[in-house]
Amino acid sequence: MQDEKRYDISEVKLRPSLLTVVVFPDSGRYVAKCIELDLITEMDTPEEAAEAVVEMLKEYAEDYHSREEMFVRSPNRSHHKPYVDALLRCKTDWDIQELLEIRYGRLHIRPVSASIA
């Protein structure tokens, strides 16, 4: 009989979440939206949508970094810098996934009443 390796998994360490991703069905497909960076992707399954948002986060971080001087002066993108810096420190997709809190939900659309001037 071979010696079995035993692991003590009584303690699991989790990184605090940095980014929130919400995955929800929409018209037969699945949308993943990163709330803090306002990035959205759409795929056929919830798993594909979650994977695609990781790729999108990597691409966005690289693009932001390459044009950082412009983005840090942009009122709608300057607050992204700490998130981008954290993403750029990640070496693998797993590192990025550890930064994410993925929530599954539903899209609710409320009618907006038109104001007449």
C-alpha cells in the first residue's frame, strides 16, 4: 500500500476581492460585467462569460498602462488606476480570478418615465 499524502486544509486563505463581476442571462446569452471598470462581455454560457471577462481585464489593463498619461487625466477613467495596477501585478489568470468576486444575478429593466419640458 502506497503512503497517501495528507494535507491539512483546515485553513483556507482568501485574498480580499478587488473587483466585482456580475454574470446574468440576457436574450439567450450570458453577460459578464465588471462593475468598477464598466467592462462588459457576452458569451453563450456563464462560464465562458466569466472567462472572457478575465481576458478583457488583462487587455484593458495593458491598454490603460500603454496610454496611462491620457487615462489618468480622464474624469471617467482616472479612478481605474489602482485596479489596473493590481491587475498588472498578476502573473496568471488564476491571480486575476483571485481578485474577482463573481456574482450571478438577473437583469432587471425599469421603465424610465419621459419628462416633457
